[in-house]
Amino acid sequence: MTAQIEDLGSDEVGDVGDLEEPPEDPPADAAPREWFGVRRLVVVLVAVAVLVAGLGGWFLLRAGELSSSPAASNEALVNTGRTAEVSAAVSSALNRIFSYSYDRTEVTEQAAAEVLRGAARDTYDKLFAQVRELAPAQKLVLTTRVVSAAVQVLDGDRATLLVFLDQSATRADQDASSAAAAQLSVVAERDGDRWVITGLEPR
């Protein structure tokens, strides 16, 4: 009985001794490894900072190039008020000069005299001479509506536009109607306080 107690005590003491063993020493290279990790992080952060600074300089250079490019001088891209003004003026003018009734051609001719200048006026007059000749006999009525007038270039008092039109024609002598679409390149210029058309070209 006494021997058993002594053996048990011996085992317990041995177990406690095992639990109280001092921890192993950390690896000798733990501190250098940690230092190298920090150093690597610093190098990466510095590289990122250099990259960001470089990109910032590139963006500034690119912005300077764009501001001095021809596109930057196109007011149609930045001057929305002036762009809307010329678009509305040209749309109204085209609706008037390309709409006519066989019994009132003088109304259309008067509109052309107000809004056309230069080469545009010369070209239009030649075409409308045929209208004056044929429209009364055919009892022709033409109605034109501008669907879209896109200002492509606006430079001071001169603008270039691409215009899409819908046209419907009625011939009373045959009781017939037809519809068509048209596309024009238009040059408009400021004349005093209004825009006039100086160039017309079918597309």
C-alpha cells in the first residue's frame, strides 16, 4: 500500500515537471526575417508612391496636350448655349426653305432670301427655278421637318452641321403622297444678330 502511494506521487511529480518545462528558444533568424518583411513592405510602398507620382505627371502632361489640341477649340463640345442656338436657327431655316405649296411659292422664296447667302443661295435658286415651273401643274405640296441637326464644329461665328430631314410630298393632280428622308451637310455663319446658311451639300 505504501509503495503504491509512493509510485503515484512519483508519477504526479513527473507530470508536473513535464508541464513546467521552459519553452523552446525562438529561432535565431526570426528577428531578421521580421525585419526583412518590414523592409520589403517599405520598398513596395515607395515603388507605389513613385508610380502614382509618375502617373500624376503623365496625366498633367496629357491634359496639357488635350487643352492645346484642335478638338479643345471646338466650341460645340463646351458651349452648349451657342450650340443649341445655331442648331435651332438652322433647323428653322431648313424647314422654311424646303417646304412649299404650289400656289404660294413666293413665301418660300422670301424665306430663302432671308436665311441663305453666297453659294448656298446660288445653288438653291437654281433648284427652286424648277419648282416654280413644275409645282403649279402638279399641284405639288412639300413639307419638310428637321429630325436632327448636329453641330459638328463651332468656331466663333462659323458652324458646320450634319442635318437629317423627313420630307412628305403630295400631288393633288394625282391624289398621291410620298415620303422620303434626306441628309445635308450645312455651313452656317453669324450675320449680325442671326445665323444664315452659306453652304448646302447633300450627303
